[in-house]
Amino acid sequence: MKLLKGRRWPYVALTALVSGAVAWWAIPHVGTRTRVVGDYQGNDIGPVLPTLTLDALVSSASAQVMLLAAAVAFFVQLYSTKYMGDDPRFRSYALLIVLFLLAMVAVVAADNLFVLLIGWEVMGVCSYLLIGHHWERDDAQSGAAKALLVTRAADIGLLLAILILGQTYGTYSISEILVASGLEHPRNATLIGLLLIVAVVGKSAQVPLQTWLPDAMPGPTPITALIHAATMVAAGVFLLARLLPVYATSQVAMTTLAVVAAVTMLSAALFALVQTDLKRALAWSTVSQLAIMFAAVAVADGRVAVDHLMSHGAYKALLFLGCGVVMHAVGSSALSAMGGLRRATPVAFWTMTVGFLALAGIPPTVGFFTKDEVLEAVRGTPALFGVVLLTSIVTAAYSTRLWALTFLGEAKEKHQTPWVMWLPLALLALASFALSIGKPLHLGIGALSTVAAVVGIGLGWLLRARTFESRAGRVLAGEFGYDRVFTRFIPAIAGWKARTVVWADDNLIDSYPRGSVHAATGSSWLVDRLQSAKAQLYATGIAVGVLALVTYALVRVVVS
């Protein structure tokens, strides 16, 4: 009972209660066939005002994502009771985890688009506050601010897409919109699809808005697991899969998504290959894996995308929580501080080995089956198929390199891992196998992907000790200079515009109030001079005035 005492356990109990309620709601829907009903009546639709309703639309896919979010949130809360130690701001930290979970449920289960938007934005605020939890650190402040600004800018796309959906179909109910899009050729599909892509490119850290996610690593490691595995970035994949019928007929939107996915998955995998920090490497891995999910959506297979989302959630939560254990042992996430942790942290070694195998796509882990499902889905698009296969090779390479640099080498002093930290790892490792039960096996694709994974493992083993000092290595380590857009070009453009606005404000707009001030000041001076309180001056003025009037009258008479 001593283990369950302390000020942190009530928050674990609260999270267990909320997660249990979410699971109770979601479980009956798992495996059910989705039947969307609505009362769409026709095409003649006038303007519609925003509405808020609490109706739910829970499909089998959304129920699975709800279960994933509930499980990971509970594991993170349990894990944090030890990892966060005596953090003075633990209360706000713990309550934000619960709010994060509820916001994700709103995004996944809401039938009303504006309720979905509220959950979407609440997740953004939670991520900002949690990434910047250690606000006294400059890197945490900058990482949180960058995450907030980049994702909020992209969220304009979601707001505009929602407004256009409402005006197009006369409703903000997702179920009615899906019914309407099934009854007729979806309207405004290209515009809606492109706006949704803008929103999820920001939320799920895809090119060109991908750099905020690796820069969010100063946040607490358990929160990194939550964001990468079950909330925030996962929401973008689910949103596109959920609204796929609305824009699937647009070749422009689908091609755009395929290009974004292809560029992102390969570039992010290459960046992960050359990282010197374990957390940052895993962050780029998340960016790459999300792009693989978007590739499935780009060929109109939302089910496969959600399947890979579920498997990725399990093994990526495992890897980040395992990363927290090894960081706890060495005091850093730098790969140079690691090595030789196989015996020092045996639980982390065995469970993270499972996680890396799943990430690399090695059977019989769930990562093998869901990656093969994506390959099977995109096989009709040769270019996309080739990029996914090449990314699989690079993924296996950086997985092997990270595993070797973390655990192999000269043994370090043994580190004790508390049960609240190793239990979530063990359960997630089991899930990485259990989730593969019932998954279809594509023999041809499976053989090809296994060969690709073996090639990648060999490549990763050869590169494990490389420092990437070559020109190509430095370019990859510099991440193609993507971040210069945010650190140099955008500030420069914004600075020039800001200076222009300040000049216009000072010299144009402010001239009116300044002129009014001068006019009022001059009038006051003149009135003050006229109000001298000297009777002789007043009499003289009256006399002069009368003389002027008489003179004027005489002149008029003479002239006339």
C-alpha cells in the first residue's frame, strides 16, 4: 500500500476513471460495421449558421482510436508518477493529460464539425502548455511557441473547410455530410480537400510544416509519447480518413496528399538516420510514419491508414517511454551519453527491442502487418509504392542504428527501474505482438518488405558508428535547411512588413490625431489671447470693429 500513497496517485485514479469510461463507451463499437444515417433532402441549400450539438458518431475505427488514446493516457499518467518525481507543477501537468484525452475523444467521436474544431484547438493548447511545462528553459519556451504558432496557422484551413462544408451541404453534421456526399457527386471536393490537407499538414507535422515536432522535444518525455502515439499528430490522420468520401473524387487533392506524403516520409526517415539525439530521432520517425499513413489515405484506403495508426501508437508509445527510462539512467537523451545499457536497463532493452522491431517491420510484430497493408494499398501507384518501400529500408536502418547506439557497447552501472515505469513498457510490448492477431498476410508483399527490412538492418549496422561528416551527411544533419524558413525568412519578411506598418501608422494614420491636437492647441492659444480680462482692450476691440463696419457701409453707399 505504501506504493499507492502520495499526492500524485489521485490523478492516476482520475485518469483511470476517465480512460475506463472512454473504453466502456468505445468497446461495443469495435468491429461493428459503420452505418451512417442522415436526413439530407436535396441540393437547394441556403446559408447555414454555425451550430453546436453533442451528438456522437462512433465507428469501429473511431472506437479503436479512442481505446488507444485512453490506454496511452493512463500509461503516461502512471509512468509520470515516478518520472516527474517531485515536480512542483505536477497538478497542472496531470490535469492537462486528462484534458488532452477528452479533447482527442471530442475530435474522434463528435458528429458536429464545430465540436470537433473545439477539441482540435483544445489539443493544440494542451500541447503548448505541456511542451512548455519546463517554461524556465529557453528551449522549452521556443519549442512550445513554435508548436502553437505553426499548428494554429494551419488550423485556419480546418476552419475554412468547415465553413465551406456547411455552406455546401447545408449542415455541420458529419453524418449528414457523409450521406449527402454518397447520394451525389461531392461538391467543392478540391477546395475542401486542399483546406483539410493544410490543416493536417500542420497538426501532423508534414512538409512544409514538419519542423515543429522535433523541436518539441524539450517537453517531458511521457508527454512526447502521448502526443506522438495517441493524440495531437494522430488526429490529422484520423480526420482525413474520416472525411475521405467528401474529397476522394478530387484528383488534385489526392495527388497533393500523395506528393506531401512521399516527400515527407523519405526526408524524415533520412533525418532520423543521422540524428545524435534519441528523442529527436524518434520524433523524425513519427513524422515519417505519419506520412506513410497519409500515403494510404492518398489512394483512398482510410481503413489501412487507421490500422497503421493503431500499431504505430502502440510501438511508438513504447519507444518514447523506453527512451524516458534510459534517460533516467544516464541523465540525457544524447546518444553519446548512452551505449552499454543492455544490462543496466534490462526491461528497457527487451521492450525497446520489440518496439524497434515493430518500427522496422519485422514479423511477427504488428508493424510488419500494417506496413505491408500500406504497401498492398499503394501497389497500384508505382511511384508511391517505390517511395514507401525505400522508406521502409531507411526505417529499418535508423531503427538498428538507434538500438545499437543505445544498448550495445561497454556495460554501464545497473539502474533500477520502478514498476510504474516498466509495467507500461511490458504491456505495450505485448500489444505490439497482440495487435497483429487477425491481420491479413500478403505473401508477396510480405516477402519483399522483409527483404527490404533485412537490407535496412544491415545498412544500419554498418552506419552505427558513423559521424556523417561528409557533405551529404552534413546536409542531412542540417535537415535540408527547412527550419530556415521559420528562423530566417519568415521573421525577415514579417520584420519588413512590421516596419512598413509602423511607418504608415506614424506618418499617415497618426497624422490625423496629431493634426487635431495642433488645431485644438492653436485654437486654445487664440481664445486665451482674446480672453485677456482687460476692459480697455475689449473697448478698443469693439471700437475698431464698429469703425470697420461703418467704413464698410460708407464704401458700399458711395460705390452704389
